Amino acid sequence: MRFSILKSLCVLSLIGIVACNKKDDFLGKEIISVPADFKLDKFEFSKVSADFTKDTVSLVSKFSSRVTAIVKLVGLESGAVKEILINTDKFDPSVFTWRGGHDDIYFFKKNEKVVATLSFFGTDKVYKDTITIANVQTFKTSTTIPLNNLDFETVPEYPDWIPYSDVMIIRNMRVDTLRKDANDPNAKMVQGNRAYRWKGKKNGTGYMGGADAGDGTLPARPFYPLPADPSQIYFNVFVFGFGNKDATLAVEFKESDNPDNLSKGGRDDGYQYSFTDLSHVGWKMFSVKLSDVPVASYCLAGKEGGGCGNKKKETNRIKFVAFSIETKTANAPITVYIDFPIFTIGGPFDPSKF
């Protein structure tokens, strides 16, 4: 994820050239301060409300001269951020458009107000305007494919989410529970108001519980719309960690290799990847390229169901995705939240492009 533009302005030379760590499109460009006679003709959003399932928003402004403009959009509830740093004499759709994406970890939320602040080098003056998000960006395109829309915002049922467990409690939790588990009254969901929580412990090590995203026993359910080349596909998921080094999140991609369009363990190919370091605190996005995901252990030669399927990684035949939580230490209490699993084509998920 991108860092703040202002934090990215790491080197400012005496001749006014900026070198940035993250804002690559501004690398080496000149910083232009406002002149003494600088004037601005209004600053406002092109709409007062945006439905990002269909709308594109721009900013509207006209400057008396070309300057370096800094715009920061901030969601008043989510804390989501979108930033712009550009040399321009105006704002209109040819300069900047916004489709509801964000630069930081947090997503903008439905019905929240977003404040845009415009500032410049060489003056303390700032200009502001506000927009309301009627509907958020779904990030559902031909190259960004959320997992059966599993954002966990639908109440109370999730027909594409089938949980199971060993000796632990698995249930959907609202934002208040995250605050309680995080022991932080300011803890926020990364996207929307809900995520999915695993919490518990077991006497031994290994598997604790899991859930299937999609149902491989239903032949009518279509495959995910993925290309066949696994080197072009990334799987991404947001994980809230509690600094626990004992937890592992495993993700398995199950194909259907038979005409019945079903996926059955030991009969069809399965590939599994483990995110073994969940020692972070707070939300973090994890990504893996599907070409780097090894064959599931039960599909290895000499194992039960050894071989499985046609022994080819065919990502366009993925039927469903299975998640599981494992513990490395006996009796270690584990709490993990996940949210917004999504496939992307050509690189990891980058919401700043929207």
C-alpha cells in the first residue's frame, strides 16, 4: 500500500527538485510554489454525492498560475485516504478522476463524508470541500475479482461462506467485537463494518478451523472468471493480527477436473499456501502469486488421494477457496480476523488505481 505523499517527500534540494519513495509519477519533478499574486477560482467536487458503483468524480478549480498542488481526501469515519500531488493550473477530469479508491490500508465507507483539502507550497492557505459516498467502490472488474463478493457486509447470511471447526468458536463479528478483541476503542474494520473472526485454542498443534468460500458440491456454481496462466494471478486477503506468532493462515485453491463441475478432495487438484507470519498488529494485506502456490499435501504422491485430478494447475478451473487457521503451539490462544479476499490479474491488489 502507498504511504502518505507528504511523508514521501523525502529529499528537497536547494533548487526545488523532489525525490519520492512512493509517488513515482512525481519523481524528479520541480516543486512550484505559489507566487505573491496567486489567485484561485473555487475548489469543489464535481458532485455532492457519489455512487462509486457507477460514478467517477473529479475536482473543479482554476488557478492563476501553474503550481504544485497537494490534495488529500480523508474519510471522516473510515480514516481512508486518497492523495494527489501534481503540477497544474487547474483541476478538471483531464487532470484527476476518482473512482472511490484509497492509498492507505483502510477502505472508504458507504454513507460517509469525505473531505478534500487543497494546499500549496509557499502559503499556509488551504481550501476544502466535502462529498458524501452513497455507494462504495466494489473493485469488481475483469482484473480485480472479489471472492464471491465476500466482504461480510450482508446480514445475517453468507451463502458462499461455509465454516467448520475443530475445537474453537467460529462466528461472524461486528466492529464492536474487533474493538473488544483488540483492546482498543479506536480499532476499525479495514472495509465496511464487518469481518470474519477465528478465535480459540486447542490442546495440540495444527488445524483449528476453517471455512470454504464457494461450494464445490454444487455443480451449478460457475468457476471464478480467472485466466488459465497462474503466473498472472494473485490472491489477496486482509488480515487483522494481534502480534501472535503461533497462528498460521492457510489458503487452498480447489479445482474441478471433471465434467460434473464438482470439486472433491482426493479426486480433483488442490493447491495450498500458508501465510506463516501473523505476528503483525492491526490490519495487513497478504498476497501470493498462484504460480508460487504448491500442491496440497494430500495430493502428493504417497499421500491419501495422492496425485489428485489431472495434476495440472489450471486456475481457470478453481471451484472454491478454502481457508484454515492452524496453531504452531499447543494451548496457544489464537484470534485472527480476515476481510475482503480478492483475486487480481497482473499484480497484487492496488486500490489506489481506482
